[in-house]
Amino acid sequence: MWIESVVAWFANSENALAFSQLAAAAVTAIATIALWRVTRVLAVETKTLAAMTSQPFVVGTIENAGVSAHTVLNFVLRNSGNATAFDVRAKITPAIPNVAGSSEPEPIEEIYELTLLPPGQALPLKGVVLQAIYDKKFEITISWSRRPGEKTETVMKYFINGKDLPNEDWNIKGLHNIAEELEKMRKLLPKQ
């Protein structure tokens, strides 16, 4: 009986039109709320991403120095972030051995302090031969701040194992290598 009354109510064109407008308004309201929520989440994520990408990010690595045909490495501080890092402090435990191999005992740790390190810049600090650090594990602690003298700072601590560093010689031939190759070619060419 109530089904017949509902069918009769919808049979009236004015009632059917009013119901369809009400249903369309409800769907539009639900879609608007969902769109507002997604836009709000996107705005928060964009704000977080903008804050994260405008930060300095300093790392200390041991990289190939590119100065000799032997495995010579440098301890390098690099700001891979998008802002200048201030009050940079790097501590390496144990200290990296000297290239020249001085007779003085090696210090337990080395500390490097910089006033600022611009974004995208790398600063080689100390050279070392791979054989001197191959069997060592270094603890590196780096701290920096976003503004000079700022109390809040970012601190990062990690380890570098000498065995994980590249164990290959620098593969660019120097002038002495080119001269040796030319001498070999001269000997192979027939004499005329």
C-alpha cells in the first residue's frame, strides 16, 4: 500500500522534478565536500614539500680525489640541499690518517667547523690513500643550522666503512701513460 502511494507521488511530474533536484543537490554537496578535503590535503602536502625542499642538507663522504693514478680519496663535505647551511660541524671518529704518514700518533677524532656552506657546494677537507683506511669504520656526525647562530640544528650520524669505498684506480691516463702508448705504437709500426 505504501508502495502504491510512492508510485503515485512520483507520477506527479512536479514531485519527480523536486526529488531529482534534491538528489542532484545531495550528490553535488557530497562531491564538493570530497573535493574540499582532497584540496586541503594537497595544500598541506605542498606546504610540507616546499618547507622540506628549501632546507640545507649536509653530508660527509669519502670520494675519489681525481689527482693521481693511485687510489687517493678526499673527505668531502657537500651541501646537497637547496639552502645555505650555517654553523656546519663535522666530527669523524676515528680521525682519518694523514696522507704523508706523520710519526705523530693519530688523534681519536677530527672536528671540522665551517661558518657556512652554500647549496650545491662541496668542500674537500682531507686527502687519504685507500690502503690507510681500507680496514677502518668511520663514524661521522654532522650538524648544521638554517640560520647563523640558530639554536635548533639538524644532526645526522652515520657510518662509512673503508671496505665499501671504490677500490679501483683512477682510469684517466696521464701524460706518462700516453708517452708509453706512443712508444709501443712506434715499435709496432714497420720502419720505412
